[in-house]
Amino acid sequence: MSRICDVTGAQPGFGHSISHSHRRTKRRFNVNVQRKRYWVPSLARHVTLNVSARGIKVIDKRGIDAVVTEIQQRGRKL
């Protein structure tokens, strides 16, 4: 599963791990992405989305119907 949120589009960030001796190695800051299943009344079926914690809050605030229509307008098939 890719670490990209379907709602917000959040992707992993990249940076360095810095040791005590200040030696730098590459690392990745992953997004808290979870697979969630929602009932969408307008489609009359369940939809499975990869959403971040912030994406879940957006769905709670705006409603699943509004979020799904926005995702479909971006060209993603659900």
C-alpha cells in the first residue's frame, strides 16, 4: 500500500537521521495512512479509502459525500 492519502494527498517527507556524532543518514517520515471503509449514500455502496489521520478528520467535518465527489472530480475512480 502506498503511503499517500486519498483525501489530502499527503505523501512521505524525506530527511536525515542525525546520530550523536552528527553523522547523517537518509530517512523517511511516513504519513499515518490507514485503510478505511465508508458507506457512501450517494453511490449506495461501500468505498475503501487510504486516508491519513487528518483525512479522517476532514471526512468527519465535511461528510463522506462531499469528499467522494471531490475525489471523483480529480479523476480518481472509486
